[in-house]
Amino acid sequence: MKKITLVTMLFPVLVLVQSCDDPLTANKYNNETAVDTPGHDFIKEAIEGSSTEIKASEVAESKATNPRVRAFAKMMVTDHTAALEKLKKLKAKELVKGPDQPDQQDQKMIDSLSALSGDQFDKAYMQAMVTGHEKAVDLFKEGEEDRTNAVQTCARDLLPKIKDHLHSGKSILASLK
């Protein structure tokens, strides 16, 4: 009889301890976040990526010499500002904390782009956009597989536009060489 009582008493403790490894389950106990670790990482990385592309593209709107590069930069600011708003809503809904700006490495890239001019700037900016969008496509494909429906939906909604940006970016970059 004592063994059954002991097991009965320890079971809830074991469930609680196990739930601490998963932010989704931990949310029920401390409102830390409402998504699992991959969903949390997706939201953070997507916001950082969109913020980076907006800031780099704002620089490009004023520094680009090629009209196609300038038009691409304007499209990036418009499209990524809209995407960033969706991502921020998802972040708030899912109780994800963290900055809404580029990380240090991305900020260094933006700063180094700012130091360039002319054709050199255009090529470096477009290369950065292609590289960034290649990473974003991979990130958003992973987001489509997340176990949180809101993350899946967001990733599915934004991925086609990111793929379009990648295709356009590659085309413009190829024309600059």
C-alpha cells in the first residue's frame, strides 16, 4: 500500500519536472512562452532577419546606383515591414521575448555595406540579400513543420514571398556581374 501511495505522490512531480524542458508545456505553469523551442527560435530568427533586411534595404534605397537594385530595396522595405508586423503579432500571441532588431553580426554587415558606394555597394547589397533569403527559405520551410499551428500558418503565408525575393535577388545579382 505504501508503494502505491508513494508512486501516486511522485507522479505529478515527475510530470511537472519533465514539462520544464518544453517551453510549450512550461507555459501552463509560468507563462514563459506558448511555443516549443523550434517555434520560439523560428519567431526570433524571422524577426531578426526581417529587421536586418529592412535596415540594409533602407541604406540601399539611398546608396544604390542601379535602378533595379534601388527598386528591389524599396520592395524589400515594403514587403519586410508587412512581414515584420505579422511576425511581431505572432511573437506577442505566443509570448516570445527578445529584441525586434538585427543581431550584432547582422548589424556589422549593415555597417560594412554602408561604407561602400557605387557598383561595389550594389553587388555587396544584392549578395547579402541573396544569402539572407537563402537562409530565410530554409528557416521558413522548418517553420512550416513546427508543431504550433500559428507558427506553421505564418511560415506558409510568408514563404512564397521570400522565394520570390530570392529569385529576383539572384536575377539582379547575376545582371551586375
